[in-house]
Amino acid sequence: MLNSLRFQNIALFGNLEIDFDRGFTVFTGQTGSGKSIFIDTLNALLAHKKTNLDNRLVSKGAAFSSIEGVFSVLQTTKDWLIDQEFDVEEELIVTREWRLKEDKYKSRFRINGVLVNRDQISELRSLLLDFTLQGDTYILNQSLHQLKLLDSLGLIKIQESITKVNQDWRIWHESDCMLKQAQDRISDSKKKFEEMQYIYQDLEKLGLEDPNEQNKLEIDQNRLSNLLRLKEGVKSLLIRLNESLDEYPSILDHTNFCMNELKSLSQIDSSLEPIFDNFYTLTNNLNDLIYQINDYEKTLDINPSFLNDLQVRLSTLKFYQKKYHRNIPDLISYKNELINYLSSQDSFNNINELISSENQKRIIRDKSNQDLSTMRKTVASQLEEKLIWSLKKLGIPNVRFKVVFEECEPTINGIDKVNFMFSANPGLPLAPLEETASGGEKSRILLAIKAIFSSFDHSNLLIFDEIDTGVSGSVSSYVANLLRELANQRQVFCVTHQPLIAAFADNHFSLKKKVFDGDTKSIVTNLKEKPDRQRELALLAGGEIVEANAYAASLLEHKAA
């Protein structure tokens, strides 16, 4: 319940404090008197979204403005305050402030003097205020909102079922995500395995074994490129070392001669024997050297195509090093790593467990969804019956209404998509509400729905802004009675132009514009005395003053009766 509202530097109202009572409260006044702006102040006090239009509530030139609402603390609000770790008192004070900084208004919210964020204000709004404003009938066109309206009629049982559906869906969703992640890993692992297998086979074809192969090949390439020079040089060496020419003996001839001579001399002088032994070793080494050179000469007898093969091999090695960004030793190590990876790779052992777990949780999820859907269909049947009865009273005698269910993919809201089907005229088939109902019919449907679910929920203030537009006569009387009945359960505010509806109110505020020193203000007056109310109702009724007064007096007497 809203106990009081305090304005400081608010457009049209300036500085103002209004106290409110329980029951059915109406706000009346001529067009432009400030009724809509008054409703806007309540909307802005607990704004669920940011809008620049809120700043138009600030009085022109004011450096500071505020709206403060004082509410009674009911149990639902108390539970929320405790959950948010606020101190709980008998009254709850919500404040919206605007401060002018650098030619721009900065806004902030407080709860019991403590700064809070917009998300907290949005949550608290749903506990304190329930708006039905002009143009709000568009919400009846939205399937999700229709579903929420339906769920709001289900009381504790359906709310518990929704909580279970939400919980079971989240548990299943977590299990499903784990399964998909495992499947993705296996898929990625398979792709990686195939990629690694291709690389291994590619390197295996290269036949790499020796880390120094490239260096050796480059040496061989250099040797083969100078083969003619090597052959000529080796031939010249062998001639000088081993082969005799006509008058030129070879080095080996000289060493043989020298060794024979030393042998003869050492037989004469034994002191020459060590020299002979050394020369003998030298001669043997020379023979070994000649044998080695002969062996090397044989290696120079190479097929000319070998050089081409060698160069192709070198080119291939360089290509692979560039392809895999590794040198020869690293390529060999990489190939060994690949064979180890390929030999150890295996599928995830727990994939079957994850599949089984997801399946079990999906069965639980589907069971919860079906239970909730069954409850919703029962509530929908009750809504259809109550709504048809109420709409007939609201001036739609041939109304037909049905909630049509369509199964959709499971979400945290279950598997139900609903569509409100409506027909106001005989012979016309049921069609979606958004397509067939007029604006006035939608307003009455919304009022009837609000009345139905408000009988279950007594927590927040109901605010109607000209919900009675387009109705008259007996329909107006039914709307008035309906609003008064709602006020037996909860506080109800209604902006109206209908004198009949205003007469049924427990509390009546009149709004009038006045000009003070060139500045327009909206004066809010609490009409407590019967003559004051009668005068206001007569103004609403219009017509001749005498007739209007008589009509106003009869309305008040009828209400009192």
C-alpha cells in the first residue's frame, strides 16, 4: 500500500505531499490538468527501464528534484528486503532523485536512504505497483505475456511447478552442454588425429633418419660439382707417389731405395737401426696413404645422374623444412612425437555415461514440462469461464474466448506457447485477440483479466489510467463495481473521466491547473466532504448545472446505499 507521496521541484506539482488511504481512490480533472503526469511520477519512482522522458518531470531550472513514496511493508516485500539485506521497518521509503550536473540531469534511486541500482528497483516495482495504462493493451498480443498472465492465476501450486520446470531445465541444460562439449572434443580430436596422421605419413615418406643428412648432402653436392678437378688432382698425386715416369722415379721408388740403403748401412753401423725403423714406419704409412687415395679415386667413378638425384633430395628437404617450419633434427623429433600421439590416442571413455545422464535428465525435464502444461490447461479452462462471464458484464454479450496451446521447444518456461483466441460477434470464428479485438474490447479484456488474477494476489497497488475509456451506461456501472470489489482486497488507483465510476470511490482527488505569477501549477485536492465531491462529479457530468448536480447527488446516494 502507498501511504504517501512527496514531490520536490516536480513539474506542475512543485513541492507537494499527498497522503493516501486504503480502498478505491480516483483522480479526476479536466483534460490537461496533470492526471497523466501524476501517473508518470509513480511510473518514474520505480522505473524498470531508463528513459529520457523521466527528465521532463523535473521543474524547469531546478538543480535538485525528487519523488518519495512511503509504502506499507507486506510479507512479499519484507521477504525481498531480507533477501537484499536491507533493514526491515514498518514502512518502506523509495526515493528517486535528479541532480543537475554539467547541464545534464543525473538520476539515482534510494531504498530507505540507501543507494540502489535499477535492477533492484525493477524487482521492487513488481512487488509494489501494478500499472494498467492507456495503450497497455498491446501486451495482450504477446504470447509470452499471455502465458505469464495465465501462470499468475495458478497460485502456489503452479508457481512451484514453474520453479521445478526451471530447475529441471537448467539441470538438463548443464548435462546437455557437457555432452555436447565432450562430443565436440571427440570431433575435434578426430580431426586432429586425422591431421596428425596425414603429417606423420607425409614425413614417413620423406624417410628422415640422420639429423646431419642435409650437411652431408651439401658436402657431396660440392664434391660432385667439382668432380673433374678432384679426379685430375688425385691422378697427379698417385703419379707422384706411386707411378714412375721414364727418367722420374716416384716418391715410393725413392723411399724404397732409401729404406734398402738404410738397411745396408744399419748392418754396418747398428746405431742406424732406430732411424731405419722410423723410416720403415714412414714407408708403411706412405703405402697406407696411397691405398687410401686409390680407394678415394674409386669413389669418383659416379653415375652423372647421381648429382641430379642428390640435388632433388636437397630440394625436398628444404621444402619440408619450410612447410613445417622446422629444421631436419626437429622434423625427426616431430615425427617421433606424432607416432607417440597416434599410438596413444583414444576416445573419451565417459561419453556413454554423459549420453545416459543427459537422457535421464531430459526425461525428468519432459515430465516436469508435461505436469506444468496440464496445470496450465486446467487454469486456462477456469480463465475462459471467468473471463467470458466478466466480459458479458462489460458489454460484450456474445463473447467467446479460448486459450489455445501450442507445444514448442522446451525452455525455462516449459513447452507451452499460448494464444488468446477471441470473437465478439455471432457467426465469426475465433481468431487471435490481436487480430480481431478492437481497442475498447482489449481494454475491457485487460480489466477483466486484472480483476481475475488480482483476486489471487493482494500484494501491490493497482493503478488504472482511464481503463474505462469507451464504456458507458450499465457497463460503466459494472466497471465501477468491479474496481470497488478489487479495492476490498488491495489499494486501487484509477484516473477516470466517468462520474459514475468516480462516485463509487472511497477516496477522491481532484486535479486542477492554475497559473501563479506566470507559472502553471497543478493543484491536487483531497475531496473529503460530500458537497465537494458532488461539485466535482457535476463538472465531470457536464450539461446544465442543475441537472448535473442532481445527477451527481444521485450517484453519491446510490454509492452510499
